Amino acid sequence: MKRKEWILKIDSKRSNEIFEFLSFYGLTSFYSESLPNGKEETFHIYTEDKSMIDEIAKKFGVTCEMKISNDEDWISIWRRSLKIIDVEKGLHINPDPERFQDPEDGITVKVTPGMAFGTGEHETTKLAASLLKTYLKDGMRVCDVGCGTGVLSAIAKKLGASKVLAVDMDEDALKQARETAVLNDVDYEVKKSDLLLNVNEEFDLYVANIVFDVLLKLIPQLPHKVLFIASGVDKPRADEFANFCEKMDFQIIEKRCENEWCAFAVKT
């Protein structure tokens, strides 16, 4: 199948802004590569929606070049770039189980390559997973809000959660979360919900790897006296996130950052 490939170059310092924009609007068929000079990054975006590309060009002040590509071309390029993700000692994500054997130590969560909602390689996923490993205690009940592929839900189960509820509004995400459960031989519930609006029970720990503005909408919905792991906060807005939590009388327990992204462990 042939499709339109849009190519743009941007200052590497703004690459995370592009990533967040694409993720927020559901444009998931893309990859990026750093140029040898280290100052620019090239994005390859696959979409038929020219209006969205026009919006990107206007918002970021870039020129987008278009060419026709085969699906197999970009998928094979992207898949060759995958590798085992070492979140931290004893916690790994295998983004291509057909190519890679699981590491022998600790816990590994498998994800099907090509899943539209990510395979765990982004910093925000790794930060959330790392905080789960630190704060999730055996037997805790966990709610994964905006679950995407369900990678954090699978990690929570393998870390010893007694129950996990994975919620998302997107039907494709829910389908992928169920596939991830089967792939990892774990059992968790998958439910359609706009944040916590359709969640009628409380949990010991809530985890959300979602964009900044949606995190702020989620926070007032959280029950009191629970743990909350929030990921998806870009560094320039980390103080704004912390201040928002403090205004809700929530306590920031820990902040972790990787490159331009931060995640928080919060006591509500």
C-alpha cells in the first residue's frame, strides 16, 4: 500500500514539542532521526490529512516535503531501529518478541511492534514504569488511566498488583491493551472511560502517561489518600504541574526527569 510521507526538519531542541503535538492529535505513524550535526532532527510523518500537516507547518514554522512511500518501507526502517528497552535494573520492555529474546534477569513486558499507541521506547513511558517499580507494593490495586497499548498495566501486574484496570477512550487502544495482556500472559480489566468518569471503584495507585493538559483534567478526579504516578510533563511545565498539585493539597513525593520529560510520584 502506498501512502503520503511528509518530511520536515526542525531544531532538535523543539523535537519533543513535535512529538507531543503528534501524539495529542493521534498521529502515530511517524519516526524521527537526528542529523549528524546534532542540531536538527528529521521527522517522517505518514498521513493523508494535509490540513494537519499545514497546521504543523504553521505552528512550528517549518516546510514539509511530500513524497509517496510504501508502507513496508517505513515500517521496516522503524522496526530495525527497535531494541530491548532497559527501564532500569530488573525491568525491561521487549518491543519485538519475534526478534529478541527476553533478558534473563527481572521482569520483561512484551509489546507487539507497530502498535499505534507506542512500544515503550519514549521517555515518558520509561519514567512511569520506573516509578511503578519503586512505589507499587505487592497486592496493590492499580488503575492505568489513558492506557494506550497497556504496557504499564502489564508491568503493574508483573510487579505484583492484585488488580489492574486499564482505561482509555480510544477503541483501538482498548483492543491493543487486551492484546498486550494476552501476549504477556497476565490478566487485567480493560474498560472504556473518559479519564475516571466511568470508573466506579477506588484503587491504591493511579498511573497516567498522558499529555500535560489532560493530566491537569485528571487530577481533580482522583480520590484522596492514594498514590498517583503522572508522566508526560515537559520540563518547562514541571513547576506548573507541581504547583497545581500543591493547590489541590497533594504532596509531591518524587520527581524524575529524562531528557526533556518529567514524571512525578504524588500522594493525594
